Amino acid sequence: MAKPKAKVEGVYEKNPGSGVWYTRLRVNGKLVRKRIGSYKDAKEYIEKARTIRNTGAGIIPQTAKRPAMTLGELDRVGGSVTLGKLCDDWLRYIKAHPLEYKDQRNPPYRIGLIKEAFGDLPAGSIRPPQIADWLDEMAKDRAPATINRLKTTWSAIFRYGKERGHVETNPARDVKLRRVGGGVIRWLKPEEEARLRAVLQKAVDDCPSQKPGIRNRLLHHILEFDISIGTGMRKSEQYGLLWSDVDLEHKMITARDTKNGETRHIPMIKSVHAAFLQLDAMRLKRKNRSSKKPNQSPAESVFGLADNKKWWLAALKAAKIENYRWHDNRHTFCSRLAQKGASLKVIQEAAGHKTIQMSARYAHLHKSHLADAMSVLD
């Protein structure tokens, strides 16, 4: 008869007599169970993990798929700095520079996804195949462009880590970007715009006069839309505008730190100028989420409502408009220029396209464009 195993806290045989032993240990409040194998290995692992937990001399992952590692083991696989540390550093930098990183919502979300999956691993131990496999998994329910943004976030995390001397290489550089098709250009048809404007105006008209603050915010939605469809600005450009970038006298907008890294100047058409005049009279301020989470947007932000996703989706639904995004206002702007006969060079400059090839996507909307070019054959 086999001698019974000495009872060790945190070591157990899930199925008595199977010879397969497990460990369980609470790490940062989370109970982590891990399948080990032999009783001897399970005993050694739990003692090692408990020592690391008590002394802090190593890392204990909060997942059963990865082993506990001492500082010596960490040094051998690429240093003791975890990816979670790099994520925290990069996130801290983004939050400290809201003018440079106007989008303070999506980058932190993407950093959080990466930290959740790899945060407890030594940063120096991560290899390109691990990143590529994770992106493949994420791609099951996400568009290629979204996966490319995640890949770019990986690169930014490691690039900043290199600048701070925490890592020597950037494994994300060796991961390929996904091919993103041009897709079908979606623009707003006149009858769709009429329905959308009717929905937005009805919300303003139905608001009780005793609630001027709410009425102003509903009116603000119309002005946001007017400026978006009348300038073709990217969402980040529009909602990152400061009043110092808006010249009402000369009817000119200055978009700084654009996607192309360049500053461009956008003339105001009449409807856009009128919208800015109304916004200037309102001067709505962006609200804090809570007393513990103050709004980090600059005080001189033009748009008092920074997040348009909720009201925008509701308005589209009420107007029965499908398959249309806020970014499609930009496509509508370019499409209407093309339909009015504007040259590709004009569209490029108006939209701030980096190459004229991007503007060429709208050339077919000018019905006489091809016919005029081919008339030289007559």
C-alpha cells in the first residue's frame, strides 16, 4: 500500500488516486489554480510561489497558463520589468499629454486589453509570434483596421519602454499589419440628411423652455453635425479644436497635429461660420465624470460635448439611417465636392489627404469627369 502523501497547504489531488496534483494560491485577491503533475513538483511549485508572494522577489501570474518566476529566472528571459509596467508608463504619458493625444478614450482601452492578456509577463520575454497569435484571436470579431490599431498600440508601448531603458527591442515591429480594403464609400443622401436634421431639430423643439441647459446641449448636436459635414474634418481634429484655432473674423480653422502630423487650414463656408458663432455664444464646458475623475480636456475646447457616440447613434436610428458612421460625414464632404466638379487637387487640400490617390476614390462621383477626359479622342 502506497504511503499517503503529507498534507501541504495549497496542494491537492483533484481526482484521488489519479496521480495528478494541483496547486492553488491566492494572488492579489484572486485564487489561481494550476495543474502541475506529480506530488513532488506540485509541492516545490507551491513553496516557490509562496516565497515569491511573501518576499516580492519575482512574479506570480494571475493565470494558470504561466509559471511563477523568481528574479533570477526573469533576468534569464529578458529582465524583471513586466509588460504591465510598460503599459502603465505609456498610459501615464498619454494622460499627461491631452493636447498631443486628443483621444483619451480609445488608446487607454487598447492598452487595457494588452495589459490584461500579457501584463504579468516579463516585457523582454515577449516574442513576435505571441503578439501575432493574440491579434489573430482578436481578429475573430474585429475589423482589420481595429487590429492594426492594436498592433500600433503594441509598438507604442515598447517604443516608449525602449526610450526609458526598460527593454532593448520592440517585437511588435516584426508583426505585419493587416490589409485594409478601401471598401464602399458611404455618403449621406439628401433625403437622409433631411430626415436626420428633422430628428435633431425635433429634439430641440420638444425640450421645455424651463430647461435651457438641456436645450443648448441638444442644439449643440446640430452644430457639431453642421461643422463635421461642412469641413470634412476628422473626428479627432474636430473635437480637439481650441478657440485659439478658430478665426471667426477671417473665417479660417487651423487643424493642428493632424493624422498626417501636419497643420492645415480649413476655410469656413457660411453654415460652418454660423455654427461657430453659435458655439462661441454658448461656450459650453466639458463636464467631469465624477469628483474623482476630473475632465482633462483643455479649458478652451470648442466643443463642450466631447463624446457624440450615444446621441449620434440614437439620431441615426430615429431617422432610419443604416450603415452610416460619424466618419462618413467626411466621405459626404469629399463626395459632394466631387459631385460639384471639384478637382482631385482641391479635394486633397480640403480634406487633408496625404496623397492624391486617397482623393481619387471620389473621382467617379463626378459624372462628367471621365467623359470629359475621353472627349479628346473625338
